[in-house]
Amino acid sequence: MAFTSLELEPRIGSELKISKESLLSGAHALDIRALLVQRGVLVMRDLYLTDDEQRHFARTMGDLRLGGIKKEGEEGLMKVTFDKKENPEYAKFFFGSQLWHMDGTYEEVPPFATMLTPRVLANTGGDTEFVNNYATYEDLPQEEKFRLDTLKVVHTMQAALFPAKPDCSPEEFALWCTYPARAHPLVWHHKSGRKSLVLSTSASHVAGMHPAESRDLLTRLMWHATQPRYVYRHKWRMGDLLMWDNTGTMHRVLPFDEESGRKLHRFTLNGEEPVSAAA
Ligand SMILES: [Fe+2]
């Protein structure tokens, strides 16, 4: 076996032990993908990948996101930092990443997976947490699964960002409202046959439901999903490579000193299937 793995938490996360050579060869990409989807998050320590190596690895795992409207920066590289000089296009939205979310809920086909390597660590804070939304679905009572199966949720940029910045200016709020809303089934029936909850702070409301009932349901599900037994908390170390399956997880960054210049380099893989309801 070219790699071994160790569970980080019972319900989410595995650490993969693999040499850089084996990782970059692509020979084990299918096995790594299978483990990623099973465990939600994969962590590799002490790899110290360059940008080119990280990009190369990403290409072995799927369809690298390069450009178009959702431009990800140079050859797929996005610099995740609050420093607007480093990332003028996106830094103004990253504050929303401190709340639990899936990436790309505004897209018909959300991204499949994302890979991060740290380049500058925060002095304090800045851990990233992940939730396994396959596990959170599996643990629901059967009658609730039947009910949730019928529901669609509308995701909006203002729902994602306003709770993270309630003192925003009217102009900022108006800008967020210009982004298109997107409705997704609340339960994703993946092609694999597995099911997961599609939860995110971007969830504005359940389509067709009374607003009070909708708010209660989404709040209760978010509370359920973020219980410690579903969460993996990653403490960053230089040399890390971390990858998550965006289609079956949520993530958030914990508060950190923004003056520290915390920076991660990110590559994202395009999604491979739309969020599908029961057939
Ligand atoms: Fe994110």
C-alpha cells in the first residue's frame, strides 16, 4: 500500500501518510478520492508543496477550476487572505468564511473539492473546522428524513454575509443582493447513492414555507449539524496539505488576528453533479 490513513475524529477526517512522490504520481488518485468522499476531510502533514506541485496534485484529483466568471486567480490559484492587496477581488467577502458554509451554493453545480496549503500562519486562532453532512443526515430520525426530502432551500449572498457583518453599509448590502439566489434540495441524493444535508449560512429560507417555521427548521438543523461529534478542527502547521469534499461538508475559519497576514493557497475542483433530490 502506497499510503496509510488514520482517523482524526470518529465521524470525520483522516490523516493520510504518503510520500510526496507517490502523491504527485497520480497513481493513487482514485483511492484518495474514495477516502476523501468517505471521510470528508483529508490531512497530509510535512509535504511543503510548491504552488506548481499543489496544482499538479489537484489535477490528478479532478477538474481544476481555472477561470470564467468565477475566476480563481492565476492558473487556478487563489490566495485566501483578508489582505485586499493580495486578493483584491475576493478579500472583501472572506469575512463570511467565519460562519459555517458550503462553497458555491449559488451555483447549479457546487465545487467538488478544495485543497489548501498554509503560506502564512496566524499568530493566534485561525483554525479551520469542518462538519460531515453525510453523518448529520444519517443520524436524523427516519420520519424527519422523509419530510426533509421534499424541501428546497433558497441560498443567497446576503443570507451568507449579513450575519457576519450586521453593521454593513446599505451600499454593501445592496451589492450582495445583486448576486443571484439559487434553490437546492435540502437533501442531496448523490450519484453514489449516499445522501447528505445541504446546509450553509447562505440558506435564506425554505421555499414555500412560512418564514417563522423556515427559520426554526434551518436553525435547528444547523444546531444539530454543528454538534462536536460531527466536527473536525484543524490546527494549521506549515507543510500541511488539507483537502475537503465540499459536496458533503461545511467549513468555517475560527477568529484570528487579521494583522497577522494569515494566508493559504487554494485550488478548487469543479463540481461533477448538481444537487439532486430523490428521483
Ligand atoms: Fe469557504
